[in-house]
Amino acid sequence: MIAVLEPLSRLPGVEFVMLISHDGVPIAHAGGTGESEREMSLAALAASWLNDISMAVAPLTWSAPERVCLRAARGTLVLHRSDSACLVVLLGRESSPEDVRLPMDGVLARIERARHGRDAVPRGQVAETPAAPIPSRAEPPAAEEQLSPAPHRGQPPGH
Amino acid sequence: MNFLDRLLSFGRIRRARRALAAEPTPSTYLALAQQYAMAGRTLEAQHTCVEGLTAFPDNAQLSRFHQRTHRAEREAHVQRLRRELAQAPRARLWRELCEVLIDSDELSKAEEEVTAWLERDHDPEAYYLLARVLLARYLADRGRDQGRAALAAIEHSLERLPRDARPLRAKLELFSRIGAWKDARDVAAQMLALEPGALELEGRYRTLSARADGAPSVERAMHEVERSGRLADEREPGAERAPGRSALPLLRELAAQPDVQAALYVRGSTALVQGPKGATAERTARAVQSILAGSRAAGRRLGLGQVFQIQLEGSFGTLSIAPGEQDAGALLCSGPLGRAREEALLGMAGLNADASQGDHQS
């Protein structure tokens, strides 16, 4: 995962890159000062901010935003949300969030591909149809369905 | 700049001067200032901008150019100091460099320089300057951690400079700005012990004594500043009356564009909304206010300082918010924001317009 994040962290202006879960648990990071406490707090604060925003827009029946940027005096925080995780990028003062838009999209796409690839069938094997439900739990067919139709009017079915 | 360029610039400056004399407009002032700047005469460019701003105080282009020339001048000064420091490092140059950087709000660079100075020699002056840097950072960011760091640095510099009033003054400023009046009064008493009979200090001591009853502790005051984002001496948003400029024409102009769903101007607890009507307008305004408050708090806690722009993108489109000191402009579009609209939005922030009159208020 770090190998996926590292090219992004090497871009000019990028100070720190982190992949976090939706509830703020750090998954992987690249760049930065190596202070784990600061990274943990950044992850928690970023996730909490994103959750606050999602809650703020919920009354408008909007879904949670996919990309959020906070441009401030001492840097810019960019968050990009996917189904499974959230990519957090901290930029320096001179950088613009647009500079990292495409690279961030690329990194998240790779992460999602890796995640889906792990669940997928290994190369060379044919995907099998899913197994049938447990026999004991399978509903027996209705009694009428097993009977052949009545041969003549007035006779009972099954003869 | 070579001799030929300098020679040619004389002619251009002369023509710009004549044009200004014939018709003094913001553009002729700007043209002359630009010619001076291109000729490397930044001081004269600044004087021209100041003269132009005296005649046309609201002109944004002149104001921006004045800031740019001022910044260029300051950067040249910083470069000169750095060159001298590389050749012959000494305390006076370090101090001047750090003070220039602090005054120009380049706190990260100032901190780097002070740290480099401290690594070289443990000059007590460097400790004091570090305290000033951290105090300036706290007053800008308002996070509790920065406040604690600033206070620790001030205490450290007090240990190194026990008979100096400057660290005490910094401590007094910190306590007074956060509203820890009781602790501020104690610091004022310490300062009076250093400078007995100082009239300004005596007056300040009496004022602080009057406010000391029931004042919060330093930790509590810092917590309150972090929560609200306002220092004790700052007024409630909305308490200050607008200077009369209205945000409505700009909002209407923005809302008339085809892919704009809503244009908002938020100030305190009131909002002007163009686009959605009724309950939707109220909900949109509340959402923007909530995002704004949350993002300002997040910026402070993350140590990023004052927030300039917040942008949300999703299936709903793009919501961009440009916060000012007390107000904010917001725009909801179906597609991307675009440069022109972004500039218009940034212009709306800090307008301090009256939000109590308009199509909708919440």
C-alpha cells in the first residue's frame, strides 16, 4: 500500500499522504515527519471533519462528498473518499488542490483495484457459480408442484 | 538589468508620468507603478501606489500591486540579510531577519531561522524570538496545543531574560487576548515590579483587576478560544454594522448563470440566499453555516491557520465556500467552479455586507 502512496508523496508541494479508514484509523502513509502521534491526530481530525461535513449536508439529501479541500494560510488539506477508505493529502502553501487531482484519482483507483483484485478469482481459473444454499435450509417445493396435472376432468391430479 | 534596458526604461517611465499627469486614473497610476517596478525601482513604485490609493482608495488592482511591490521589497531585504548571515553570522542580523519574517507573517520561515540560530548559539534573544513566533502562530491559529507551546516558550525565555520586560509583555498579551484576566493581572503586577510607576501599566492593572472576578483559568480560556475561534477582544460576528456595501447584486449575478444552483452570503447567524426558495433555502444556508464552523475548527486544530476556501465535490455538484474574517460567500454549481467564479466568490468574502436585507434570510 505504501508503494502506491509513495509516488504521490514525491510530487512537488505534497507534504504528507495518508490512507485512512472512514472512522479515522490510519491504514498507510508516505512522506511526513515520521511523528506517529501527529499522523494519528491528523487521521482522526480529517475523518472527523469529513463526517461533520457529511452530517451537515445530509438534511439536503446529498450523499457524502467525494472530494473535499480546505485551503488555509499554512497549507491545504485534500480528502478524497472512496467506498473503502479515504485518501488524505497535505499540501504546502504554494500548491493548489488541482495539482494533485489526477494523481489522487489514480492512487485511489489503484487501491480500489487492489482491493477488488484480492477478492476476485485467480487468473487461469474459471469462475464457478455460487454453491446452492444449505439443503436443510432450502425450502421444499410446494406439494402441488410435484403432482402431474389431472388426465381427465373430474379426476384428481397425479394419476 | 543592463544599461540598454535602463536607458529604454527612462523613456517608458517618462511617457507613463505624462499620461498620469494628463489623466490621473487608477490605470495610469498602475501603469507608472508597473514601469517603476520593471525598472527595479520598487520604492518609487510603492510611492506611486500609495499616491494612487489616496486618490482611489477602493481600487483593488492598485492595492494588489502595492502589496506585491511591498512583498518584493521585503523579499529583497530578506535575501540581503541571508547573504550577510552566510558570510558573517551575528546576533543583530539574526534578530533583524527574524523580526522581518515575523512582521510579514512568514512564521514557518521565522521559526526555521530561530531554530538555526539556537542550534548555533543559545542566545537568550533567540528564545524570546521563538516565543514571539509561537505566540503569533497561536493568535493566528487559535489551537490549544499552539497556545500551550507559546506559553512554554514564553516561560523559557523568561528564565533566560529574567529582568527583561519583553517576555512578560508577550505573556500579558497572550493572557489578555484569550481572556484569562486574573493571570493577566498577575503578569501586569510583575511588570509593575520591573517598571514601577509606569502609568500605562498601572491603568492596565486596574482594568484587569476589575475583570479578574470569575475570569477563566488559562487552560479554560484556551479551550474556549479553540471552540469558538474568537479571541476575547474580538466582537461577536454580526455585532459590527456593515459599511453599506451590499452582496445582493453579486449574488444575483452569480445565481443567474446557467449551472449555478445557489449563491449564498453568510454573516453570523443570517444568510442571503439566491436560487433555492423556502425551506430548501433555509436548509442550504444552515448546511453552509455548519460546514463553515466545522471547517474553521478543523483548520485551527490541524494547525493550518486561517481558512481561505472550502470546496466539496460530489454527486450534488460543487459547493465552494470562501470564508472571510466574519462572513463568507458560497456557491453551489452543477459543474466545476471555474476561475472567474472563484475570484468573484473570494471577493465576496470579507465584504462585511449587511445580510439582514434580501430575498431570504435565515
